[in-house]
Amino acid sequence: MKNSFDYIIIGAGPAGLQLGYFLQKNNRDYLILDKATKPGSFFMSMPRHRTLISVNKVHIGTDDPVARLRWDWNSLITDDESLQFKNYSEKYFPPADMLVKYLADFAAKYNLNIKYGTKVTSISKPDGEFVIHTADGDTFSAKRLVIATGISKPYIPDIPGAELCENYVNHSINPQDYINKRVLIVGKGNSAFETADNLIETTAAIHIVSPESVKFAWQTHYVGNLRAVNNNFLDTYQLKSQNTVIDATVEKIEKEDGKYRVQLAYSHAKGQKAIVEYDHVIFCTGFRFDPTVFGDELMPELAHDGRLPAQTSEWESANIPDLYYAGVLMAACDYKKTMSAFIHGFRHNVEALSNVLEVKYHGQEWPHETIPATPKALTDKVIDRVNRAPEMFLQPGFLCDVMVVNEESQTADYFNGVRMHYVMDSHFSQNNHYYTISLEYGHFLGDPFSVERDPDPEAAVDAAYLHPVIRHYSFGQLVSEHHIHDDLESQWYKEIYVSPALAYFEQQLNPQSAMTMNAVAK
């Protein structure tokens, strides 16, 4: 078997498969390595309770395959409609086993170049190329390396005694093992509440603890925060059913005679501390990137308390050239803000990464469409994209479209799904006349179900909910921006949205003419 490649991807999860799909489509020389015997091995055991919280909305009122991805959070990007996740499950929250089957079918359909049963033990870069050593004694080399292994190592906070406790990845999920027991769950994310929900019927008491208060996805718009599907436990807390959510720091854990003695320092009680006794302590504090396959001389720079690798706007390692990250690891760049930690976010990141690689290493242009540079043509294109595009809808304020106007030819090149930070760092910013088009949330505090809304189009700049934003740049400098008001159903075809956008492009493309028209109108 050949052992030298232009690209090697480590990890045959959804991100590795997605990038392999694009590399193969672009006729690139690549290999995917994975320690398991089939793709998507993480999802063979995770989540522990075997139900995904990624949306699978089958009936959306349209057959448009592009728009469908907005509400299909499990499919990979593909040109084969049979590989839509709706063909595998109609459940809104589908079983994890169906995702495993889907990923296997995806890999098989495209005959992706994957070497299974290959555990990587070390990575070096002695002469400008990466050298990958495996447990079987094989060696592979690559000009460019992509890590798509996810975050499989549990993240354990630095708490004395944490090593004595159980963890989300290995605790018993049989409720009968907790009959009449007192259980402490450390962490306030979805895995913590998923675990608590499973044990409500048998435990004497469950306490969920972390220093900060619960963050709800419906408030933050970050789907990694607590989702409604996992928050039944909060009823048992607020309605005094012996369960509690505590804002406190765990300072120390001791175990004696089979009992855990946990020292808590309360966050909102003016220095009050307590020692509380439990039968079980389960850490549900998430996962982290495992960099141990890299030697000391090639150790990647880390970010976010060592949880994730630091990256550039191209998803390249901050300190190791030609080392890239795909999948969950991309979340370092929009940490707990948008959806890069989830398939429905990183599949679009990966498509953007494949385009970055094509531009950077192969002299190719970012795929684009050329349209007339008239106010109506630009407005029509923008309105179509904000109503259909999944990238900007699922990665708000992170991925955008770019429209570069060529004043000499009176045309505009329209580019889909570009990372906003990349726009500023790349060839895009070298243009005299270009726009970014994105969907973004506004900023508000308080109850997200009760927000005052001013319907005046002039008030769109203060829109609280998801809404389109058009920004005009010249050589990286912001010239102007236009906000289109938010809409109850995120549909911006109505004249009240289109007319102001058309007027904006008329003013930007021909400011003198627009000034004359305004003067006549007055």
C-alpha cells in the first residue's frame, strides 16, 4: 500500500468523512486513518443514553434540498439525495445508532480512501513533512495533516479528589444501581442533565453543581447550552422534589467508608461553605482535545484552558504550518457561540476548509457565480441566499457569503460559505468593492420570549432575533452596513424587506444617482 500522500486525515468520524468527500471530489491525493473498524466510532457509545439532540425535521414544507439542511442537523453535505438523514429516521431527535449506520453508508457510497484499525501512536515533522507512526509499525507521510479526531478525552477540572469519582463516559446508566442513593453531578451542560433525567425515578436526591448558573440554549442561541429536551430535571428542583441545582465551586472531594464528602463553596452566599455527603459523584464536565500523539517538539498550541487547539482563520494550527483541524476541534474559533462543535455547523466549516486548501495549495479559485452588478440582481441574489442558505443560518455571524463587485465589467462574483475572519485575512480583503452577507442575532437581555420589537425598517439595526446583515467593504475597511429586520419565520421575501435592500444597493452602486433621486422625492 502506498504510504505517502498530499493529505492525511486522522479520524473517520463525520468531519473526516466530509473532508474526504471534498478532497475526493477535487481529485486530491488523500488517506483517512482511523483506529476503529468502521466510521463514526464515537457515536457507537455516545451519547450514553443513545438519543441525539441534533434536530432531524423531516417535514419542512418544501422539497428544496439546499434549504432542507437548515433543519437537518445530521446529514453531511453530499450530491446524493439518498444520503439525507430523513431516509434513516423520522424521529425529531433520532437514535444514535442510525447516525452510525448513516456514516457507514456515506463512506461506502463514495468509496472513501480509509484505512481502518490503524491507531496512530506518534506524529513528527522531521523534514518539512508529517510522519505518522502507528501501533502496527506502519509509517505514513503527508505534506499536509488534518486532525479530525474530535474531543474524546474527558475534561476533568483540577479538583482534589476528582480521580475518586465516576465520569459520564463510564458510570452505570442503569437506574436500579442508584435506588435511594444521593447523587452529585458535576457540570451543568446537556450531559449532566441527561444523566440526571435518567436517574430521577430511583434516586433519593440529585444535586447538580458548577460555579455558574445554568445557561439555556434558547437564551444564548448556542445549542451546546442546556436544551429543553434535557431540562425536565428543573421541574423537580423548583417544585421541591428533593433535587437541587447548586451554583458552587467544588473545592475538595474525599471518600471514606464508601461515601463521598464534598466541600462546596457557594457562589452567591457571601463566602458560605458546606461539606455535603453523597453516595455517588459523577463528573459530566465535557471533553477535551488529546494532543499526546504529538511529540514535545511538535506540540500544538492550545486554547480555552487546554480543551481545544489554537487555530488561524484558515483552521490551521497557530504554531505548526500545514497542520489543520476539522470537525469539533474547529469550535476553538467560535467557542460556545455558534455551531462548530456539532455536525450541522462543522460540515459547512469543512466545506469552507476544502475551498481554503484549494486556493492555498492548488491555485484554484473559490467556487463562485458571476451575476450582473445591478441593484436588482444583487438584491435578488442576496434575498435568495438569506432565505435558503444553510451555512449562514446555522453559523450566524461566523460564516458568510462574499460578493465582489468588478466596476469595470459591471459584474459581481458571488462566493458562498466563507468564514468571516478569513475574509479579512485573505485575498477577499484586497478588493476595492465587496460585500459580506450574513445572518446574525442582535443583543438583548432578559426573557427571549418577550422582546419588544419595533417594526420600523429603520429599527432593523437593533433587531434582537436572527436577521440579515449586509456590509460593504473597500480594501478591508468597512464602508457601510444595512440590516434587514428580523422575521417571525425567518423568511425575507416580503416587499418590506426587499425594498430597503434594493435602495441600499442603489445607493452603494451609484451614490450620486441615489442622492439625486432622494432630492427629487423630497
